[in-house]
Amino acid sequence: MEKLKLNETPVRTSRNYNINNITLENIKIPENIESFENVEIKGESSKIKIDSKVNNCDLVYGLLDTLTNQVKEHANQKLMVSIDSKTNQEVQIGFTFDNKNSQLIDHIQVESRENTKATVIIKYEAKEGVEAFHNGMIKIHAKKGSEINVILLNLMNLSSNHFMSIENELEEDANLKYTIIDFGGKNSISNYYANLKGNSCQNTLNTIYLGKENQVFDLNYIGELRGEKSNINIEVEGALRDTAKKHFKGTIDFKKGCKKASGNENENCMLLSDTAKSLALPMLLCSEEEVEGNHSSSAGKVGDKELFYIMSRGFEKKEAMKLMVRAKFNKIIENIKNEELKNKVIEEIDKRLD
Amino acid sequence: MAKTKLDEINRNIYDIKNKDEYDFKIKKGLTPEIIEEISKQKDDPQWMREFRLKALEVYNKLELPTWGPDLSELDMNEIATYVRPKTSLNSSWEDVPEDIKNTFDKLGIPEAEKESLAGVGAQYDSEVVYHSMKQELIKQGVIYTDMESALKKYPDLVKEHFMKCVPVYDHKFVALHGAVWSGGSFVYVPKGVKVDIPLQSYFRLNSPESGQFEHTLIIVDEGASLHFIEGCSAPKYNKVNLHAGCVELYVKDNAYLRYSTIENWSKNMLNLNTKKAIVGKNAKMDWVSGSFGSKISMLYPMSILNGEGAKTEYTGISFAGKGQNLDNGFKVVHNAKNTSSVVNAKSISKNGGKCTYRSLVRINENAASSKSSVSCESLMLDDISVSDTIPVNDIRTDEVEFSHEAKIGKISDKTIFYLMSRGLSEEDAKAMIVRGFAYPISKELPVEYAVEMNNLINLELEGAIG
């Protein structure tokens, strides 16, 4: 068992605030990695090809060198997704953890050609009772004018550890839309980094997280704006019940030269119990004059008035709460165009709020 | 379009250097012997001497912060921590030596005392050289004196509160302060007494390669109220000077304290000051803060809302120019039910200056029905400056209303266009926008300080429309 200190913020603040990184006790990073076979791929075509020829494991940030090196040296799933479709085609990659497939070290790389379009759905799901370990790396290179829509689902169970490092590079006029549904894991620790180097490139990141029991979420999102007129929008909606904890660290960094760039970051946390905890560090770093940066952050319980209104329509309190949470999440869930998947997410919300 | 040029603040008044004359200057460095010597020079009681030595031990154990501005240029072996000016404490300006009096005259302190203050304290290097207060307040039982006199006249009151609000192990520079503190003001406002006219202390550091470590201890007893103003400045030298003062404020139940600061240290100063208030039941603590000077500033006033219904408000502005790194902000801990905090922070960066807003809002488990609202805005006036916002929001219970918002940007072209369409020149339009940006802060300051702030901002807008 190890004590891990990981997911460091790009800029440190006082260590008394306990947010520069997260310390996890009693975590075992497996050394002898078993094979993982439960992978389902749907929608592969001549325009979206998937093979195992990944070629880039380097990360600017990442969660921790030990985890990055594990992916470099011991990945038991390597998937290179090459996009050449001009119309929005969809590809799905699903990993299901069970007793025989409980350790996944995956490296997914997505490369788009210029002016292509695609939707990539990546789903991690763990069956109840499995003590799974997941350490994943997703690297996306969105070339000039390409439009990539990524839906990432973390539906792990509450006895698993989920580590995720995500890095994106955006060229001129590229448009990357990321939707993250972050529900599972005893510990769900994720690092998202976007390098908006191309002029007029755009990155939208929408996340919903839902924590229960003693789940811990540590989200470290970093957007670096380099290209002129580049734009990033980060929207995070979450709900915490029982003794769940969430650390949200969001950084929008306007680098010198990103003239007329803009960045917005909005994080809202609904506290569904008086023992749930929300810690947030929404940072704006700015070395360029002609930019517009905004962030907002809020936390609190479900509004009494709204709850009363719904209950006056005949709903029980628990149902009314569920409706409120779903209503908050709805804007982000609507990004999922695949109906089956959308229903799956709604079902998971209901299940996790029961 | 040509760039709008903002000139550096005119510092002529603040940069007046007097000859480095003193009655006693401790040798540079930080050893137990030096601390013993300071204690001896100050004729400390035994407990204070022991306290200083203990604080030095803590200082030696603690590390420099691993975050914020780079403090590597600070070499305590090159700083004299105690400089006693060549005069003792006076209660009449006539008795203050001519050159020191002239300095304070030019800073407008005696004039302000006549016109708009109920009491004044003036510190020069390590000791307070002037202290006085209006008779009415003395009759009401208000105490306003220098810390050294307080230590001798009110030993129990001082011992009960001294560095209890800000313990020496809070951080390295508080420990340093505990070891070498000298000067500062002590205020006690008895129960129910409302001090309507402000008290003001002004801190002036003249001696080069030295530090100022004044201690301000204010107790506003139940139901009482006070407005305290603090000003600070120093002339510029080539080597680093250090300011590591400590402000401890006790705002008892139902009391009110407003603490206003205009900090205008010279550009060779490292300003590592610590300010904290403990706020009682239904009491209110307001901070108004203008930060203009210093090479490096790390200053985060803090309110601990310990009593039910306690409130605090922070209104602050930082203005960083060439070579300045101002890392300022506010901390609040909600530690009882129905507490509330409102933060309104602004910053302006220009000519390569760096402003950072760094903060903490913590709403503890026992602070149900508390509210906190934070707003920070940063204005970038050119593309060589830096502006960062690093706020931590730590919410530990559900029955709260918490919101935080921040904005970074330049002066909006649309607004300039609108004002120009109303007949203003581009320069006037920009000046108006910057003044408007700073107005919510300047309107909270006493008039003479608002004037000083406007002088400090001193927007000499040049540049042409093109």
C-alpha cells in the first residue's frame, strides 16, 4: 500500500489550503498487470479506423510520473483512433471491468485529419463487487479545421480506483467538444490539459460529477490559450451526497500572444448533505492584455423554494431532489446525441441518488 | 491605435530621504544574541524576552513559502531588525526632531490630525515618535498608545491578547515578527463607546537595509465601534528593506471595526505583513485596503467569524507597475451560524507589473445558514503585465450560499467608443474608465486618503488616437 501525492496544480498556493495536490493513502498501484479483454468497439469504418499503433505517450501535466510511466511501459490496451470522415460519424469504445478483467492500463490516441468530423465515445464501467484499478491516458490531436466530439463516461463502481490523464492539442480552427460524465470510483482522479495553440481554435469542456458515500473526486482542468482568438469554455456541474468530497481545480491560462482569446469557467456544486465537502480553486492566469476571462463558482444546497414547488406538485422529497439534480445536469446530458447512452446516464443518476 | 500610456506614480513626497541618523541600530542578522539585545534595548518584561527567543526558534524551524513570489533575495543577514530613532516618544509635534517632523509634515499627517482625526500615532523606523489623542476619548476610557507603553501600563491586557490571534507558528514571517517586533499601536475601545472620528497610525521606514516590524493590537469591546487608519511609506534605496508587521484585531460581540490601509512602500520593500481579526457575535469587521508600493507584497488580511451572526467585508485594490509583484487577497473562515462575508477585490497591472489575487473562503461544518459572495476584477493595461487570480473556496456544509466570480480583461473598446461618441477624447474616456474601476474602493476611504489614492493612481494619460 502506498501514499500517493498527485494531480498537482500548475500554480501552487498555500499548502494549508490542501488543494495544491491530493494525497491518497492505502493505494496499491499494481505491478504485474493482468490482461484486459473486455473491450467492445462499435462504429469502426473505413473513415474511422482503430488499431494499436499509438505513438505518443508524453504528457505535459498528467497525474503523476509513476502513473504516466505505467501507461508507457505496461499498457494492456492501446488504441489509435484515426479520423478521416467528413461527416460526423460515431465510434464507441467500451471497457467493462469484471472479476477476470479488473486492471486496465489503457492508452487511447485520437488523430484527426484536417477538416474532418467525428464523435468518439469512451466508456469505463465496472460491475458491482469488482475492486478494479484503472489508469488511463487519452491523447487527442485535433488538426486544422477538424471537429471532434468526445463523450467520456466513468461508470465505475464505488470500490474501484479511477485515474485519468487527458491531453489535447488543438490546431487552427479546430473544435474539440468534450463531455465528461464522472460518476464512479472510490477515488476518481482526473487531469485534463488542453493546449489551444491554433488561431481561432475552440475547446468546450462540460463535466457532470455525482458523488455519494465516501467517494473522492479530484478534477484538475487546465486550458492554455496560445492562439489568437482561441476560446475555451469549461462548465462543471456536480452534486455530492453523504460524505462525498470534491476538489475542483480549474485553470485558464492566457499565454502571451493569445490576442482576442477568451475563456470562461463555471463550476457549481450542489451539496445534498451537511457532511459533503466541496473544495474549489478556479484560477485565471493572464499574461496577455487583449483577452476576456471569466470564472464563477458556487456551492450550496438545493433551493428550498424550488424543492417546495416540485413537492407541491405531488412529488416526494427524494424524487423532487432527483428532479432538481437532473435538471441541473440536463444541459450537459443534452450534449449526448446517442439516445441509448443518454438514457444510460439518466438511469445511472437515478440509481446513484437512490 | 496608439497605446495609452500610464505614467508611474509620482513618488517625490514618499522618496524624501533623511540622513540615516539614529540613536541605536542593531547589527545586521538574526541570532539569539541579537534578539536578547533588542529585548534589552526595549526594556522588555521577562515574559516578552522569553517570547521573542521562542519565536526565533520557530522562525528557524519554518520554511519559506513554497508558493507565491520569489523571496530568495531576502537575506536576513543583511537586515538590521531594530533602529531606534534619535528621539523618544512625544505628544507634541514641536518636540519631534525637525527632519523627522518635516517628513511627516510633507506626508500631511499633522494637518490631517487637525482636520479629521481623533488621534494620531507616528512611527519612524522601529519606534513610535509621536502619539496623541483627543481629550474626549481619553475621558471615555479609550486607550490609544504605542505598544511599548501599553506593555508597561496594561501588561495583563497585552499579555492576554498578544500574538494569540496571530500565533507565531502561522508562518515564517510571523515568527520573525514575534522575535523582533518593535513599535506599533495599541487601541482599546471600552464597551459601548463609539469612536466616530478615525484614529490613524502612520509608519515610516527611513533607515536603509533595515526592517520594520510594528505590532498593532486593537480591542474593540462589546457594542463599541472604531475606524482605524494605517498608512505606510518609505524612501527608495538600492538594497532590500523588509516590512513584516502584524495586526491583531479583536472585535467583540456587537462591536464594529473598520480598518483602512493605504500601503505605499518604496519599490525596494518586501512587504510581508500579517493581519487577522477575530469577530464576535453579531459584530462586523470591515477591511479597506489600497496596495500601491513595495517590490513584493504578500498580504492577505483574514477575518475569523467566530460569533453567530458575525459579518465581514473586504474592499481592496492593488496597483502594480514596473518591477512590482503584488500578491494580495483576503481570507475568511466562517466558524459560526448565520455569518456572512462580502469580498470586492480589484487589481490593475501595467508596465510589466504583476498582480495576483489569492484568497480563501472556508465555511466550516458549524456555519450553517452562512453566506459568502466574492467578486474580483482585474484590469490589464498592456501586454507585458501579468494578472492572476488564485482563489480557494472550501465549503464544508450544505446550508450555505456561496458564490465567487472573477473577470480579467482590458478596457473595453465598446465602452471607449461609447464615451467617445459622447464627446470625450480617447484619453479622457480611458481615464474615466480606470477611475470608475477604482471608484468602489476609493469611495470607501476617508476623503484625504481617497485623494492620496487618486494621486497615487495619478493617471497621466498620454498617447494619441490613431
